[in-house]
Amino acid sequence: MTNDRRSPPPLDAAKLEALALRYVERFATTRGKLASYLARKVRERGWTGAPVDPAELADRMAGLGYINDGLFAEARARSLTRRGYGVRRVSQALRAAHVEEDDVAPVLEQSAAEALSSALALARRRRFGPFAQVPADDRTRERQIAAMLRAGHSFILARRIVQAAPGEVPEGDQ
């Protein structure tokens, strides 16, 4: 059976701008993500007319206020921190979203300041350490530490929380 669907017509500057507007309307995004989305659409559908740089179009959208990488980074970092992810995981997520280093640095400082509360949120959700019903055996404790490391927390913090007795929530930096 053949596919009777026609391929969409090639893009031009007006259609590309319409795609960009539709994308920023539907999704919280960054300049880098929008530029790569538009470049992918041009590769998939082809191009007619005068060439347009997707990165320039993304910059123009940012200039119009449709995109704000700094606010995107703050919102994404707050969301990940609330869910129990550490600084390393937040940094990876922002890098994957193509956020510029200038916008990432202050957000990572805030995430680092909230490292303990973030790690405790993960421990609470997964019932590790102080939120467990009974103390974990050595094998379980190793697995819990590994889970906290995958979530982006430091080894020292992960070990401190996982080794806490049930009901004894660690406080402040020690």
C-alpha cells in the first residue's frame, strides 16, 4: 500500500515566521531550541525564495519579547529543584535546552543554595533515609545513593541523607 499523502510545500520566509510564531505560542522555549526547530523544518520541507537564517529569526522573536532565555532557565530550574533534582541535573537540562551560559550561571547558584531542600524532596518522594519506615541495609543504601547521584546531587549530600536514621531529617550545611 502506498502513502497517498502529499508532502507539504517548501517553506518561504512568511511560512517560516508563521511556524516560529506558532511554536512560541504553544511552547515555553529558548532561542536555541527555536532555531534548531526551524532549521529542522527547513531540512524536512525544503526552501524557496531568499534564504533566511533560523537563528536570526529566533533572535528577532526574543527581541519582540516572545522568548526570554533567562526566565525559561529560572522556571525550568525551579521546577527541577522542586522535584528533587540537583545542580548537575539542572545544568544538563538547561544545556539540552540551548540556554546561554550568561542565563545559566545565576540559576545554578540558586539551585546550589537549595541543594539540601531539593535532596530532601527527592528522599521524601522515594522514602530514603529520614523518610524510610525502617533503616536500609547496605545494598539498599548503595542503590539509594546511586539514585540520588543520578538525580544530580553530590555524593557527600546523598550519603548524608541516605545514612540518616528514619525520622532524623538533616538540617543546614554540616
